[in-house]
Amino acid sequence: MPRVEKLSIQVLCYATEDVKKVLKAVENVLGPDAARKMSMTTERLEGYYGDPITLIRIFLLDREASEKTLIRILENLSDAEREELWSDRSKKGKHGGKLFIRLDKQEAYLGRIRLSDKDPIRIVAEIRGNVDLLKKKISEKLKA
């Protein structure tokens, strides 16, 4: 049976941004249950002009929470955005694959989930088993 193994999230927090607000945007995407189960690391980076950047890495290793979070994200996207994810932003391998999701950080802070490549919250869903079967399984849950 295909399943979501884990979610890995990366987001950059620039000098002009408040780390607490960026984390709130991520929490809005993950939901309160998943936010309690995540582990987080931060790394201080330096931009081209010497400006400080904080790289926030978040891992959700609980399989059930990871799948629920992925469903939460997908149910808040339009049908066209969901199809774009499955067709253009997934990598399928012999024993699983990955789904690459980039969400608008500003919209997430406001509680809305939208795809965006500009300054995104980057999420990688690691999938064990057949990606197409997982798509079908999740699509059925979304219709219910």
C-alpha cells in the first residue's frame, strides 16, 4: 500500500522578515497537530550583500501526520494546482517517489495555501510505493 513516509520543509527567513511570522506561515500550512510533531533546525546564512538569512528546516517523520498534512495541503489547492503537482512536480521511482511542493509564504501566513515559486515554503513529500496509487488513494479521500 503506498504511503507518505515523511515531509521535509525548508523556508528562508530574510533580514526583513520576522522569524515568528515565518514559522506561523509554516504552522498554518501544516496544521496544529502536525506542528506539535515536527522537529526543527535553523542555520544562519549570509546573503550576497552580507545580509543575515535564517534557513529553517522542519521534518515531520510521523507517517500518519505526514499523510494527513499532505491531504490538508492538497484539499486547499484548486483542482488545476493539484493536477500540476502530480503531473509536473513529482518524481517517480521504482519503489516510491517524491512530490515537490512550493507554497506562497505570504499567503500561508494569511491562512491560504497557494502554489508559488517566488520565495516559497518548500515541501518534499517522500512516498513509499506507487505514486500513482497514492494519488488515487488521496483523490478518493478528497472526494469523500
